[in-house]
Amino acid sequence: MRLYLINPRNSLISLANIRNNRWNRYRIWKPLGLLVLASATPPQWDIKIIDENLGTADYASMPRPDLVGITAFTAQASRAYELATEFRNRSIPVIMGGIHATMRVQEALDYVDSVVTGEAELVWPRVLADFQNGFLKRVYAGEYVDMKNVPPARHDLLPKGYAFGSIQIKRGCPLNCNFCSVTAFNGPQYRARPIEDVVREFKTIREKYVLVVDDNLIGTSKEHISWAKRLFVAMIAAGIRKKWIAQTTINIADDDELLTLASRAGCRGVFIGFESPTAEGLAEVGKKFNLVKNRDMRDSVRKIKRHNILVVGSFIIGLDTDKPGIGRQTVEAANFYGIDLLNTMVLTPLPGTRLWEKMETQGRITTNSFPNDWKYYTLTLPVADYKHLSRDDVIRELEYCDKTFYSIQRILSRLYGNFRQRHCSFITMIANLSYRYNLRIARKAHRQFNLSSGQAIKYTSENRVRISCLKEKDALSEKRLKDVRHN
């Protein structure tokens, strides 16, 4: 039996094809969920994993599969349904799983033969058995998996071409931020794999650099921190010569022993959700964790970087508390904190989040011709109405923020600072140049989105301003930014 497992592309995202841009190989991650699912597949199946980030396959010329499995985040859903239709038109059954299908089961069932919701490892062998016996059900409900039963990913099933390998160590998150669906999908408790299993899988990854995909590797309590230290000690003892990056909360800066062990174990970067430069913004998204003890963010970032660990900071533009000038506030905060990379996103209501429920109830989700419009839910486009910013304003603030942070002068300054302190200069250079290169592509995507959505000059009720041409819009934006700087 032949099985294709497919990770769809998104044509609007600049990372859609690494063949078109060599920098993108530093910014794409392996479809780890499919690699784990492949390990849970019985041996009689011939498995092929197709990641469309490496380029779109010519499916018609490939050997005919008996079954196709597709995963998708929300931004991939449009393409996932397109693929499902293509295969089903050839009478090839399609199963869909992943977070989007879990949150939009009935929608997915309009395009596929069966949907697997939630964590799929335990139910997947039964799905395949039912298919072989001719009794495939329409919906299979996955369940939270005991992490000791999570099989190691089949890293051998993907070709070379990735700069980063991937591994998952924990699932779940108790923070339950209003824009995030991880808690709804994986539960509110951290669940960790046995440390020996993690060490063993690390050794099978061929790439030198590894992304730990956990939403928070170190956790938030003393017990979580203690477990993370034991993991790092085991990795050091096993002599794992990998350099890795992980998502954490800012509290990693509070424990010098933790940072020392993480660095010795190979940690070279952490991705931290700062979310907003204002206390009001943090309260809005539910990230009160960042406000505990009146934390000095600049000092925390410095503590992390002293251990030769880069800091990637993530911020969101478009919160109800955000007003014109938030782009400047964000970039000034990022520069003041001293982060090495800035990842700025647009507030995006994703199915399964409290933000989706709020905006849907208020009628504020305006890019809503589904399923086609899911392709715009990339976290970089304004798909809703925002309280104090028009959709055009959101794009303008985002572009100002990114353009300023990734100016040549700023990049050279960061490189020089890291070189002087002997902090991962090569990684800093590659990452900064990759982000800078993709700014041009992102701007093109913004313009295409405006044209396709008919929102080039649409303002919320609080900001109804008639502007006759692009030059006038630029002048208005500059005036606003000057006013914010003056105040």
C-alpha cells in the first residue's frame, strides 16, 4: 500500500519555495508532525512525505497512491483543500488532520473523506486499518498522548535541503493567550517525553542546527525548570553536538544555572513572545506572565545573551490598545531590549482561539470568504477590523517597524555588537539578511492582498479618512509618526 503524507504550501508566504531563494532554507522547518505520523504507520505501508516548501510536486506524474494524508495550519488550508480535490477527482481517498481541520471539522469534511482531530499518533493505526478493511469513518477523535508513547520522528524520510532539523520534547501550554490555539489543541498542562527518548532522537537528526518546536521548552514553574535542567545535563553527558533554538518565556533569564546548562547543551537562540511594548497590550492578549515583578526586559535579554544565546523577539500589531505609532513603539522597544531578531506579526483571529470567538461575535472578521481566504491568515496580513487602526494603517505600521529594524545600519550595529561579545555572529548575520531579503517580498504580498481584498483604502469607523492618492497616505502616516515621536 502506498501512502503520501503532504505538507501544503502557501503561495503568499515568501518561504513557499526554497528553490527560489537560498535564504529561505534558514527560515523553514520540517513538517515534524508528518514525520512522527510516519513512525506510527504500520510497516506494510510504503510512505512518501512531500513538503511543498521544497517545491510543488508533479503529482500526476508520480506513482499513484492508495491513500493521501494532508496536514495544515490555517494559512495552508486553502491549498490543502485544493490538493484534496485534485486527488479525489482521481478517486484517491484523502484524510486530513492538524490544527485547522480539528477546529473546522465540518468545513474540512466538505473536501476530504475523513478528518482526524487532535493528536493523531494513537488513533492513526486504526484509521489505516479501517481504510484497508473498507470501513473508513468520517471523523476520528485523537486524544492527548502519553508522551512516552510518542514514537521518534522518521527523519530519514525527507531529502536534504533544510538548514534546521526539528524535534518535539513537550506538548501543551497553560498560558492560554487569547490569540493562540495551542492550549485548545494540546491541553493546558505541559507533557514531556522521557529524557532518554529525547536524547536518542537528537542523535538521529542529521542537520547541525535543530529547532525545538515546543511552545515553551522550559515551562513556568520550579518543577518545569528542574526538569529542563535534567534534560540539559543529559544532553551534555551524551555529547550531543547540535546547535539548537527553542521557544521559551522570558523567565529563562531568571535562572543563571539554567542558562549555563542550556548553553552547554547547545542552545544558541530562544524565541520569546514579548507580544506588545505596552502593559495594556500584554493584558489584552492575556500575557500577564510578562508583567510579573515589573520585569526589566532589557536586563533579562542581556542575561540571556551573556550565555551566547541569541534572542528572537516576537511582537503583535493590531491589538485593540494599539494606535497610530505602534510600529515606532515596537521597534524602539525591540532596539532598547537589545534583541537580535524581530518577528513582527499582525493580530490574526485563528479558529479555536478566544480571539476568534471575540472577533466573530463582534462581526470584525472581514476577510471571510472561506475556504479561499484562509490563505491570507499568515499572521502578516490584516484580515479583520482593528479598533484604532485601519487595515491599511496596520500594514503601514508593520512595514515601518520591519524596515527600520532591518535597515543595513541596524544590522551592522547588531553584528558588530555580537562580534565584540563573541555571540553567534554568523547566525545573527544569516538570520538578519534572510529577514531583510524577505521584506521586499512581504511588501509585494501586502499590495496584492489590498488589491485582491478590495481594502486598499478602507478605514474603521474610528478612522474614516478620505485619501485621494498614495502620496497623501504616505504624508499622513509620516505626520502621525512625527506626532508620536514629538509626544
